[in-house]
Amino acid sequence: MGSLVVRNINDEVVTALKVLAGKHGISAEAEHRKILESALLGPKKKSFTEVLKLIPNVGKDSDFERIEDIRTVDVFD
């Protein structure tokens, strides 16, 4: 397993990392690993086609038919 050293980090970032780690009950190093893994190896985004395939096949086509408005407006009245 590799190692990574990150230098010249803003003090506010280091403090925020330590605070977040404290909230999760883990070390700052473990929190840093978690953030890197999530950012770089996180869930792959689904394509539009994959998302469409997740939509359940419910109803009939007639349920989604457009109803034409038979009212007409005469702009010269």
C-alpha cells in the first residue's frame, strides 16, 4: 500500500479535517483517506440510459396522452 505526504496545507483546512475526523471518531489521517477514496473512487455516475432503465414500467400509454384544450380564444373580441 502506498503512502502520501501532502505539504503546505492551509491551517484552516487542517483544522476542518481534524474537526470532521473528531465528529466521526477517527484520526485525521483516516478521515483524509476516507475523503480521498470518496472523491477519487466514489460511486460511478450512471449514464442517462441507465437512469431511464431504473424508471418502473407502470401505467398504460393512454394514461400519459396529452389532452387538447378545445377552448379557443378570439383575440379580436
